[in-house]
Amino acid sequence: MTLLSVNLNKIALVRNTRTLGIPSVVKFARIALAAGAQGITIHPRPDGRHIRPHDVSDLADALIDWPNTDFNIEGNPFHGLLEFVRKFRPEQCTLVPDESGAATSDHGWNLSEDGERLRPIIAELRALDVRVSLFMNPDPLAMPMAQALGADRVELYTEPYASSFATKQAQSVLDQYVQSGIAASRAGLGINAGHDLNLANLPTFLRAIPNVLEVSIGHALVADAFEFGMTETVRMYLAAIREGRA
């Protein structure tokens, strides 16, 4: 089964343009979960452009009423992320090598350069009983390195796949993800995926890599929610997942 984790960053981004507290991140989390989503993802950045410290606390409190929710806090572990994870103990922490000024996450870890810095962080998170996922480019050779560092999963960075979708390069790019998924499974890693996945490209991706455990989707899902509403949009993404897994 592939779980749907709804990334709520863009809900917070809209809210932060005013001081009214709307739209509510917690309310939209509840709507998404009631519609069938199995997870909630947030990415608190140091500049507070979207998710802010009180959101992490508010969501952690709200999710007590949803005990089966896969709560995923993601971000750069060298930019203050760990204080949230230590305090709130989410089910999963996804470590992402984004720079402070980056518009969005745009690459995975280079474990040859960053692996030894990550090793004690991964060990600490696992000691806290938090599942660790590393945000990774589709590089089959890097998957055994992720496993050797102690990661439980990798999240495949899917923007290159999304950018190539329906182009002449689509199959060759998708093949990189297929090979990376095979390499991750052989290394004993679980596979997540995320970044620019949407209703059009999600089924094809899941047909190619059938053992994806979780997809984290925010930007496209929230954009679709403007048109269809959050409840219907979550149902549409769950249907796209079922189509890809059929």
C-alpha cells in the first residue's frame, strides 16, 4: 500500500500573508485526514515563510486524535530541525539538504560529502524511535550508502521525473528511478517519493516503482484544492494512487 502524506506548507504560506490565522493548518490537516489521507508532512524552515514553530506544536497536539497518522517533519538537520523532532517525536523525519534561501528543495544528499555529518544525527533520531528518511536523487549507487548510514528509508526526489513527464526523455528518466528503487530495496531501504508529483504523473510513477511506501505531495495537491476543495482533492489523489497500484 502506498500512503498519501499531505504537505501543508502552502496552506501556511497563504495564511502568513495576513494576520487572521486563516486558512488554518490544523483545520486543513483534519479535512485531509477525514478524506482518507494517511499522513501529514510539514517542512519548518528557519525563515518561517510557511510552517512556523507554533504549527508544529499545534499539529502534534491535534494528531493525538488521529493516532494512526504518519506525521512527517522534514527539513535540513543543520538548520534547527532537530529541536522539533526531539520535542514532538513524529513517526518520521525526512532529512533534506535544502539551503536557507532556496525557494524549494531542489536536490538530494551527496552522501560522499555529507554522510559522516549525517551519521550521528540518524543515530540520534533512531534512538528517539523516529523513522529516518533521506531525501535522495535517483542514484542507484547511493542507496547502499544510505543504508550504511542507518537510514530506514529514502525519499526519491521526483522533480526531474515530473519535468520530463510526457517528453521524449520521459522513459530514460523514469528508468533512473526504477533502478534506484531496485537498489534501495536490495539495500533493505523503504522507498518514499515526493516533489512535483501530481494527478497526471503519479499513476505512471507508481506503476513503474510498485513498492513505494509513501508519497508526500503539497504544491500540486493544494493548487488542486483551490479548484476542487481539499476533501475531493484528497480523494482524487487516493484514486490516482490506486490507479498506479492496480
